[in-house]
Amino acid sequence: MSQKEGIKELKEVLDAVLSTDGLTGLFIKCFKDGAQASDAAIIFSDLMSNPKYMKAIQDINKIGVEVKDLDMNESFDLAADMLKYVKDIVALATQK
């Protein structure tokens, strides 16, 4: 029997992309008032300085193995995380 891979790196990559302090939140905050030339500098600066992105980039090659090894409990765990991300993203996007 093979060893379970777990979903640690997959969760870290999803968090870096989908959380309100991740890439999705960054884009929402920058483009909420429309796209500005200064937004590119803000986005680039955050991408280069945020350790969450650097860790996700390092882990991206590991998630394929984790996805192939998902069991039902891990799938439900990821689905619960996704619902939280959606709720948080909608709240951020609808803030005035």
C-alpha cells in the first residue's frame, strides 16, 4: 500500500491564489476602482515581496501528485475551504 500524499501544498497554493490576502484579493483591491497604470506596480511589488506567493510557486509541482491521491475526506476538506474563499471574496468585492 502506498503512502498518502496529503494536501498541505495544495491547500497552500489555493490559499495563495484564492484568499483575500492572496492573488484574488490583491486583484480585487487594485481593480475595485477601475484599472489604473499604478495597479501594475502594486501587483508586481506584492508578487515579488509576499512570501506566500514564493512558497506557492515552489510547491506548484507537488500538487499534481496530491490531487491524484485525494480521498473523500480530503475532497470535502478542500470543498469547505473553497466555500470559505468564495464567501470572503464576495464580502471583499462588495465592500464599499
